[in-house]
Amino acid sequence: TQPNLYLPLIGHPCTLRVLALSGGYGREEACKLLAQNTGMIACFSRAFLDGMLVTQSEEDFTKTVDESCEAIFKASRALGRKEMQLVKVQQQTGFFLALDMSGCSTPEALRRYGVGHLSYSGQVEMMYKMHEMRSRIIKNQKFDGSRVVAAILFEGTIDSQIGGLPSATYLWEHKRVVPFLKIDTGLAEEGDGVQLMKEIPALDDVLDRGMAAGIFGTKGRSRIRHLDQQGIKAVVQQQFDIARRVLAKGLVPILEPEVDIHASDKEACERLLLDHLLEGLGQLAPEDWVVFKLTLPTQPDLYLPVMQHPCTLRVLAPSGGYARE
């Protein structure tokens, strides 16, 4: 009754295929319903046999078989990797997981995990410890695509392996979790109440590497600290400028203009941000799909207009400094 209800089942790593029976529907109705369910393919009996009669000539019988095969074939939507990932990102119930801790955020993440600074020596060992933590999470039997829609990885992770496979490959092939790549290199110094993303060296090369590694999309983060018209406008402009370069490579960008949860004028910042986001969305082509990662707003449902825009695949919420509860 509800299209794509079984997407989490399709996304489970133990599921090879999900088949649809005609269940008493005629072929036309069964094919119509099947076509609304991405990833399901037909296993029809009665609906396949509709119109086949012992009294038909061989020519008419052959025509009926051909028409039945063609109709059911077109309705069966066993999609390729990219298409399936797109549908998961857009429609599946679940959550995204940010595992993109970089050099600055890694020490605190490791400390909270129970690995103190005395357990490693230097940047290389620290990032190795971080990869061990990521790998332990991803390989855990309770971590899979039935609940986790996507995971955002640090750039260095795509060059590392999990379970003997490249990290992004393992995520999709073994866990059915869609891999995204953090592409920003940190925040610039504050100006006009905001911190833009630092310049990203060799962005095109990073995107090409990500595509070759099986990455579906990217994420770039900037921060809004105080209400400033020019500053917030600059943040959104930079986010959409980089998003267009990502889109040109065939990847899906996550735009993250974070609003500081401690800002005294947080709600006013969010309202102004909303206006600029809608303006930016209005300048995209219809086929330019993007994801937003936005600080939980002070006013509930503030970002509904962004969610409802046809170019928006999903709107994500970071914890942003809040505890899980």
C-alpha cells in the first residue's frame, strides 16, 4: 500500500533480492504497483499468464508472451548502484552517521572512546587509532544499511581498507550504507560573524579520487557565529559555489552551513540563513539534487520550505554540541 515500504529490507546486507508476487492483481494493476517500488522485481504467476489461451494460434500466443514479459520487465526496478543509493538517500527511513573526524576533532573523539593521547605518538598513529575505531563500528554486526542510510568519511579513510576492501566499497557491498566524503579542510578565521571553509586545494582531484573509490557524495562545513547579513550571505554563496563543482562531477553535495548553538542571536541567524538557502536553491537546475545538514533550529520546522524544494533530497541535523539525549 505504501510505496517503497520495504526499502530498509532491501538495504539490509543479508538481503539478495526482494521479489513481488502479483497476489491476485491482474497484470496491468500488478505492474503499476510494482513500478512504484524501487528495488523490487517481479515473481508473478497468474499475472504473467493473463491472456494466454490454449485456443490461440502460435503467432498470437507468442505475441501475448512477449507483451507479458515486456510489461513485467519494465515494471521490475532492480536498479544499479548509483540509482539505488540515490533512492536510499532520498526515501529510506534511517539516519546518516558522521565518521569524518579530522586531525582537529580526532583527539577528543578518541579520548571519549577511551584512547588517551599517551596511546599514540604523532599524527599518523593518531589517525590510525581513529581508523581502528571507525572500522570497529562499521564491521559490527548491528551496523548496517537497514537503519544507517549513509556514512560520511574523512578523506584519508577512502585510502584505507576495512575487512580487506577499500572503505567505501566495504560500506556499500557489505553493509549497504551509502558512502559520502568530507571535502573541506577546516574553517577559516572568523570575519563578518562567520567562518568560511578554507580553500580546498586540488578540489577536482579530490572529487575524482572519491568517484574512483565509489563515493556517492560530499560534505563541506562552514560556521555562522553571529548575525551578520554579509557574512551569512557569503557562507551560503560559498556552499553553493562548491556544490556546483561537486554536481558537475556527478556527485551529490551535502551543504553544511552550521549555526553555532551558543550564538546569542541563533534564531535570527537561522531565519536569515533560510532566506539565503531558498534563494540559492532557486538558482539550481531541476536535475541538481543536494542534501543539507542544518543545525537543529530554535523554531521547530523552520526548514520545512527547504525540505519541500524539489532540488532537496534530504535535510540532516548534526548534534551540533548537544548530548544525544
